[in-house]
Amino acid sequence: MPLRLIHLIAVAFLVFAFLLSARALYMYAVGTAVTGFATVIILILIVGGLTLSCLGVIAEYLIAVYDELKARPRYIVAERT
């Protein structure tokens, strides 16, 4: 479960980055934007979200490999006749 939580955190980062970038674009259009600050924060959030998303994909592969290495049968026979 903690490995799958990475996906949710990545989505939250990306959504926040896009909302912040929409707000920054609005402030730039109005003319009240502070130069440089919003751009750096937006880039950090987008890169962080994409990095976490990639880590989530790697975590899903690790989960699949770990399940295969356990060598459990796909089903268990409860009774033989």
C-alpha cells in the first residue's frame, strides 16, 4: 500500500502545480505577478510530480516482481477426489 500511495501523491503534486500555474498566468495577464517566484515553484512542482509518477511506475513493477518471486500457485486445490 505505501508503494501505491506514491501515485496519489504524484497526482496531488501535478494538480497543485497546474492550479498554481493557472493562477500565475491569470496574475500575469492582470499585471500583478511577481517575476520569477511563481515560475520556479511551478517548475519544481511539475518536475517533482513527474518524478514521483515515474517512481510509482517502478514501484508497480517491483510489486509484480515480488509477487512472482514468491512462487505461490495461482490457485489452491482444496480437495482431491
